[in-house]
Amino acid sequence: MKFSDFEDESEDTEHSAQERADAASRSTWVSVVVNLVLTAAQISVGILAKSQGLVADGLHSLSDLVADFIVLLASHQSRKDADEDHPYGHQRFETAASLALGGLLLAVGVGMLWSAARKLESPETVQAVHVVALYVALASLLAKELLFRYMLSVAKRVKSSMLVANAWHARSDAASSLVVSVGIVGNLAGYPILDPIAALIVSFMVIRMGWSFGWDALHDLMDRAVDDEEVQAIRRTLVETPGVHSVHDVRTRKMGDMILVDAHLEVDAAISVEAGHDIAVQARQRVLQRHRVLNLMTHIDPWRRPDLDHAGGPQPAPRQTGFS
């Protein structure tokens, strides 16, 4: 998920890590209750009404239930303070949880695909579906769409990428329930093959969502930078700090929903080391207050002097160590 998916401004001054964790817990428990009810209804009615599509949708809801517990676990673990083994904190537990969620969805999707494909190989074995399956599918569609809208509003309010991922997972369920409803209508209209076809489509949707979550989480674990819009917002905050003449080499990497930043600040070459340090401290405080930045590491460079940290710049003359 990209930061640009949020509707808010780039700066986040209103919500602490604790507030995001509490919001995650509340909204996820709502999702747990909804998915628990849907899983029981869809699988039991799907079996009794002979609808493979509804059973597949029930398995999808079951994977949501497991995903909800993964989110709750990740939210709890990521709240732990930094320690000796994790000096930057435990925020990446959220990213690891998203990777696990992606793997779970991939496994569920492949299983559903295999089951639907076997039915399509023997279309004569497909049975007529009872009309009650349609009622359950439509009720599931409505419940999942409402759950998606609720979870996404909470996620955007507190700016949590993990909650956004879980919200869109609920939207994928709503889409799958729509497909299943169409398949059941086709079965009731005299085209039994449409029910396993609906199950096949749902399986592809689950596989696609699992790949998306897993791929994004994998890149974040490999220190992928945040999007350019947010980098530029951080750069503006640094440049606007009194005493900072210019900024370069701004580098970012994700730490769960937070960001780690490295930056070179150019200050007047004539001021004291203490004055330069005070400027760097003020710049760091401004960035941490205005952005979702966990830590900012600064390096002070002299303004209008050669920067010896970069290749190609003037190098000091070699020291004479031999005898003449």
C-alpha cells in the first residue's frame, strides 16, 4: 500500500502509535465477529444447499478470520518498546504479518482453484443449488461491503497501512460474494455449471490479493523507500528549519507504518560545532512531530564548502610519512 492511498495530508501530528494500535484492535475485533458469523453460515448452508461457490466464499471468510487474528497479534507485538535486540522497535512485525497474510491467501486460493477445476472436469456431477444459498450470499455481500467501509475509514483516520490491507481484504470478500451470488442465480436459472465457475473466479481473486499483499510486504522488508510525495514533504520540513541552507541525500525506509530517515543538512561553515548540533536537533524534532517518522539520522555538511563525503569531490592531500 502506498502512502498516497491516504486521503489526509502528508503530515501526521494527531495520532500516536498507541492510538493506531487501539484503533487496529477495535476495528479488527469487529471484523472477527462478522467473519465468524459469515464463515459458519456460508460453509454450513453451502454444504446443505449444494453450492460449491458458497462453500468457497466461506473458506475465504475463514481465511479472513485467521487474518484478523494475525493483525491482532501484529498490533500487540509492534507496540513493544525498543530493546537491546531491536533498537529501532518492533514495528516491522506488522510487515511480517502482512507477508504471512499474503502467503495464507495464496494457499487458500490455490486450494479453492484445485477444487473448482475438478468440478469443471466433471460437469455432470454439479448439483442444483437451493435458493437459500442465494439469500446467504447476498447477506454476505452486504455485510462485507459495510465492514470494508468501516475498516477503511478507521485505517485512513489513523494512517495504518496494515489496517488498509485488511480493509481491502474485506472488499475482495465483498467482490467474491457478488461473483458467488451471480453463479448461484445462474445455477437456479438452469445453468448448474455457473456455480463452480463462480468458485473458480473467487479463487483467482484470492490468489491475486495474496500475491499483492505478500509482494508489497517483501519489498518493505527489503528496505524499500516510501513514495516520492512523502519524501518531498520531509525534505521541505528539513529545508524550512532555521539554520539549514540546503538538504541532500535524503534516504528513507519503511519500519512497519513508520519511516526511518537519513539526511545530510548543509549549515553555515563558520558556526560552531555546538550551533550545528542544535540545528540538527531542531530539524529532527520538527520531522518527528510533523511526519510518521520513527527516527531521523542527520549528517552536518558545511554550506558552500566542498563535501568530502561524496565521490568526485576534492580530497585532502596525502600525509607525508616517509623520511626525506
